[in-house]
Amino acid sequence: MDEDTTRLVTVLEEMATLLAGHSERDWADWISKDVAWIRRGDGYGVLHLLSAFGGMGSLNDVVFHPMNGNVATTAEAGPVNERFKALTSEVYRLAVALRHDAQDP
């Protein structure tokens, strides 16, 4: 894997761990599947990953808050949301940069 792909996998693994640890199992599974595809060199993983962004119910809509049942307190929510936002920003940036390699010629 090249440097950008390796970095994407690393960030995705952290994101999946964060999601799984905060009762967002469906998104954690989605990300884990993408990691597996990307590790195998299957460009579909990048395209599938990018499909998680945008639109209603997308990864962009995940908010950690006690009302959502994915953090215990509002004090915990702030740092978790900040870290998640940083991860999603980096994932999106890397995935967009790698997208051209994933598309059919």
C-alpha cells in the first residue's frame, strides 16, 4: 500500500474503534468492511466509503450525545464529537484523493 492508502486504513481503523465503542455498530461495521476491501487493494472500498458521506442518515449525521444513546454524558460528547469530526475530515480528504485510482479506466 502507498503512504496515503496506509494512512487512510489507519484513520479508518481508529474511526471504526471509536464508533464501535460508542454504540454505533452499524457504522463501525460499514467502515470495517471498507478497510478490508482497501487492504486487499480493491478500489471498491474507497468508492463504498465515499458513498457514506452526504445525504440524510449519512456518516456526516452521526452526533455523539446522551439523547442518541452513544455517549454517557454531555461532557463526554464534546471531545468524542471533536475527534470524530477530525477523523471524518481526514478520511474524506484521503478517500477523495484516492478515488481516481479506484475508478475503472
